[in-house]
Amino acid sequence: MTAWTDLSLSPEMLKLIEEAGYKTPSPVQAQSIPFVMEGLDVLVSSQTGSGKTASFVIPVVERFKGKNGTYILALSPTREIAQQTGAVFEAFGKPLGLRTVVCIGGASIPVEKEALASSPHIIVATPGRLCDHLERGNVWLDFIQCLVFDEADRMLEMGFAKQIEIITEQIPKERQTLMFSATFAPRVEKLARSVMKNPKEVTIEKSETSTPKIEQSLLWLYEEKKMGALLRLAQEEPGTIIVFAKSKERVYQVWRSLHGKKDDVTYIHSDLNQEQREAAVAEFKSGRFRILVATDVMGRGIDVDDVAHVVNYDVPREAEDYIHRIGRTGRRGKSGHATTFAIPVKDEQGIRAIERLRGITSPAQREPTDNRGQREQQRDYQRGPRKDQPRQDNQQPRPANANRGPRPGAKPAHTPKQPAPPLVLTLKPKVEAAPVVTEKKTGGFVGWIKKLFK
């Protein structure tokens, strides 16, 4: 196993690494840092939670310590991720005499302009905000010697290709370029070919970045049962919880429902201004709030080491977002839990996509039922309760444009004959509400789920 002392780092840097709590280099750190220290271009593919940020911050700071001038530019897809990256640069760079400026949307342009005029050693920015400063003449990139693309795939997904082109045209051709991405998608490879020179490629296999200390559970239930299940989970789980929802409107809806019964819940989404976002995250980190409801993009900027439980209130639209979500727990050797709420029929395609991404196959378990039972179950999903069934107090009417799912009587999903052991625990779909946990069941929320569907 590689040790930090094997990576040609100075005693000062080794001390900072020890103070930061990094015991041994992760696979991506052990493989990337030597190339970065040599000044080579490096193209890295590794999943979230693998230690990518430290794998470029540590060697870049080590290379440029003691120099004067703006030599390092790191681009991040979102303001939250930029702030997180800036904080890591500050932690390792400031003790060694390097100053960092973070430029992000929502912050004061005059304040950023003044900071840029002081010639910081490191600029961390989102592409859009940096282009604003370039247009205003607030910054020059003529002396940049190291360009970092953090989460390049996400930047391209968010439509920053044009801004990236504008920025790279302002930077000297003779430079070091580091690119980090969750995958080597075709558009990432195309970008790499246009901005890098003979890069060293580092690919960390999924088995190396997987999170074996995260116990993952999947609960099949209908929309109107989700809030009740979330409240039970919050009662059973004494630690901190991050709840992921699919949109900012959904985040507010979930927060409002929780807030009516609990006073230790807050939320974060893109409609909040920068000050409000920072306050929400700070109070979550400090323990003032135990539950945080967030969207995918906002949640990826949250860097908290002791999140006990991640709840996917909605199945993510993209399978890779599942990896990013659950990566908020089980960090730095700690254990964690992740629970996903999935609607029968509607979310099955999304669950299968997650399983394919993880390289596993999970049996599509179903309750034994005849065709009539199948039709009853699908009709309940499509239309809600029949007229002769009273609506629950907490049950909301389905939106008119909601996904109706397949036609009644459709054939059930194919069941593999010899599935591999799943990482995601695919459980039996249940139409009825889950029973309330009694005092005799003390195995925790996840244990309750497992016992319920044995």
C-alpha cells in the first residue's frame, strides 16, 4: 500500500496532510499525484468520494509554493463545488504562502474584482463567472501555468462548452492541464484532445471507488406513502440525514411537510441566494439542523464527514447521480446508510439503470399475483384509490400530467434466472402502507425494511 511519504512530498505538506486527517492515499491520489508532481498533463476518471480534490490540490500546491503571481486556475461546475475546492486549496495553500480567490455567481463582482487585482496564486471559479470577469477586464490569464478541470463531465452537461473554449483561448499553450471526470464520455475525450498534450490517463475501477461501508436499501412504495416512511426513518435514525429530491419545487414541498412535524430540518436549492445557502449548510454542519433537503447539484457541494443517512426521496434522473448522492455518507472510512424510495412500475427503469452502472443484477421481486391482482395493482398506481376507498389524510391528489406508467395488464418485468448478489437491495413492491414499527423491532429503519420483506 502506498504511503504519503512515498509521493515525494515535502515535510511541511506531509504535516498538513496529517492535520487534515488523511491517513493513507486513496487509489486515485496514489496514482495521480506522481504524474502531477512531474508537471505532466493528467486525465483522471474516478467516481465521487474517491479523493479527487486532494489528488490535484496537494501536488499543485507543492509545485507552486514559493512563487509569486497567478499560476493556478481551477474550474468547477457549480458555485458550491467551487467553494469546496477553494476551501481545500486554502487549507493546504495558505500555510505555505499561497492565496486563493473563489469567483462564483451570486457573490459580489466588485469584491471579487478587488481580490483578483491583488494577484492571488490560485483562482477557483465557475466558467460563467470567470467569463464575466474576462469581459469586464477584471482578470488576465496570461501567466497561468496549471489549468484544472474539476468534474469536467458535469461542466459539459451544464452547457459550459463555449465558456471553456473562451477561457482556454486566454491561457498560454505551454501549461499543465489536469482533467478530472466521473467517466470518459465521448464529449469529455473530445475536450481532452483539444486542451491537453499527451496526457497520462488514470482510471480507477468501480471496485476501487465503491463504498462497501454504505448499507444500501431500496423501498418500493407509492407516492402518498413516502412522507410517512421518511418520518419513521427520521425517528429511527439519530444521526444527520440528507434527503435528495428531484427539483427545487420538490425540495420545498418535502421540507414544508417535514417542517410541520420537526424543527431540525432545513433545505437548499438554486432559488436561495448565496448567503442563504451558506447559512443553511453551515447550520447543518454545526448540528443546528439534523436534516437537510437538497437537489442533486446543490447537494454535491456539501462536504460533511459524518452524514449518517442519505435518503433518495425521488429516484435520480441519471444513474450517476445515485453515486454522487450516496457518496455524501460513509466518507473517510466511516459507515453510512442510503435508502431509496421507488414507485412500483414508474421507477423500475431508473433502478435498473443504477444497477447496470454498479455492474450488478438484481432480481425483480414481485408479490405472487394473478392477472386480476396485477390489474388491481397497476390501476391503483395509475389512478390512485378507487372511489369506494377513503383517501388518507396525508394523501395528495396526483398531478394531471403525472407519468401514467404502462397500460393495465402489461406483462411484468423479466426476472433473471441467476442474478448476481445486488449492492442495491431490491425489495418487494407493496401497495399498502408499511406497518408502524413497534418497540419490539429495534433493528433500526434499515433492519425494519429487511424484516418486512423477508
